[in-house]
Amino acid sequence: MKHKNQTNKEDHSSYIFLMLLTFIFITIAVTLAILIIYILLKLHVIGNIDETLTLRDLLLMIALVSAIIGFLITFFFSRVSLKPVNQLINQLERLARGDFRARVKFGKSVSITPAFQEIESCFNMAAEELERTEMMRKDFINNFSHEFKTPIVSIAGFAKLLRVGDLTDKEKADYLTIIEEESLRLSYMATNVLNLTKVENQTILSDVSRYNLSEQLRSAILILSDMWMQKNLNLNVEFDEYMINANKELMEQVWINLLNNAIKFSDTNGIITVKIEEQDGEIIVSISNQGKEIPSESMDKIFNKFYQADESHFTEGNGIGLAIVKKVVFLHSGTISIESKNGLTIFTVVLPKTRK
């Protein structure tokens, strides 16, 4: 099978090569015809002899000269190796089959040419990016499957215990609480996946309205109250009332995801600070938490889809929340940045107060 594929690739390259030579041959023939006719006209050769003989001799001359030059060009090009073209085709086919480890290396003799250098660099860069994305996707699927399975198993197990009976009222209450919490966790994960799918394919911001941003942030804090109360966190809320023109539903996802992230990575008994400021017609929202710092090598990747800075996956999460945040902020013509040092991590979102 491998030999057959190799033969097909060589046939394909030979076909391209033959088409190139045919084009060159025709071009030379036409050029020679025009040149010879021009010379003969200038020399007044045509018209001085029988036209039929002139045309016949002219055609024979063109055919002979074109054949000789075409042969010489064919001989020259036949000495040129098609190895770089075959290699590129081979690696492209590997990519098409899903093998993202494919790389192109033409060698020194070919890479001297700027065009081949550009091809080699661009191909390898694209292949590396595809390989990283594929690794993150596989990692996401494994982790997400595990995270979905865990609450489902818990819900099924405690529901079975409740059905069996012979439990105290306290045990029943505890089991029902666990079922409720695990159900909410499942709902949150499913919602994030749906939200990511929704915003990824969105290029135009719609349903923009003017609303109270301060009230929205306070509401997001209340929604996550169970989470930050379990860790005994102190919420430092420092802002007045601010109005903004934005998509209310999408911006709610931004604040919930950022607050959820801050709560997850906060130290127990720590402080989360939420601030809103207005500068030069822009609204600046910052959410900070005390806890483990984000490694510097993760700073550029933290907003990537499926990426988790905590590679041990000890903390809950699936690498979707911050990807949603970045996309929604981008749709609102805003920016988001992160700073993490001295035990403090700050996410800062800058949004235009009004949209044109």
C-alpha cells in the first residue's frame, strides 16, 4: 500500500512537471514564430520568394528550432530534483490524515531560496499550532468526561441511598444537598459549553441595551454566594452606580466566569476585590483575588480554549470560562488583561461606555 501511495505521488509530481514543460515549449514556439516572421519581414525575404514555399520553410524552421530548444530545456529541468515538492505533498497528506507531527525540512541546498524558506517556516508553524490545539482538545475531552461523570455518579449513588430508605432526617437532608450541588455543577458545565459554541460563531454584537452594570456585578456576586461562603471569603465591593451599553446576557457570563475563577483560586479566608472605574469614556472593571499566582509561561495561554494553568487538574474547571470571557469582551470592542504577582491575581476588563 505504501509503495502504491508513493507511486501515485510520483505520478502526480511528474504530471505537474510535464504540464510545466509543455507550457514552456508552447511559449518558446510562439515566441520564435513571432521573432522569425519579424526578421524575415525586415529582411524582405517574405514576398521575394514563393509564398507557399516560404510558409512551409518557415513552419519547418520554427518546429526544428523549437524542438531543439525544448529538448535542451527539458534536459535541464530533468536534472532538477522534485524531492522538495514530493516532501511537501507527503507532509500535507500527513496533516490531512490528522498526523499533526508532520514537519517540512527541505535541507540547506533548497532552503537557500527565500520562497522555500517561507514555505518551510509557515508550514511548520501551522503544524505546531494544530498539534498544540489537538493536544488541548484531547486533554479537554478527557477532563471534561471525567468532570461530567463524577457528579453523575454522585447523584445516582445518593439517589439510590435515598430510595433504599432507613435514613435519618439529617442524612436525607445532607444527601439532597449533595444532589442539588452536583446537579448545579453539571448545569454550569453544560451551560459553559453551549455558551462557548454560541459566542465562537458570533461576529456581530446584537441585542445591545443600556443597563446598570453595577447592579449586574452585585447580582453575579449573589449568584455565586454559596461558593465564596464555603471558602469563608471576604468580598470587597468598591464601586458606585455605572451605566453601560452592552449585551446584558453576554456580559453576565463574563462576570460570573471571572468571579468563579477568582473564587476557585482564592486561598481560604482570603479577599476578593471588585472595582469599577470610568476613564476617558471607558469603563474599567477589575476583579482580584489572593492566592496562588499564575505561572508566567501560562499568561499568554490562559485565555486559550481548553487550556488549564493548573495542569494537575486538582481544581475544578475545563478551560472554557476564560475563553468565553475573551470572546465576549472582544465582541464589545474591549480588552482584557491579567496581572499575577505577590500572591495577588487581577483580571482587568476595559469596555467602551457607549457603542457607536
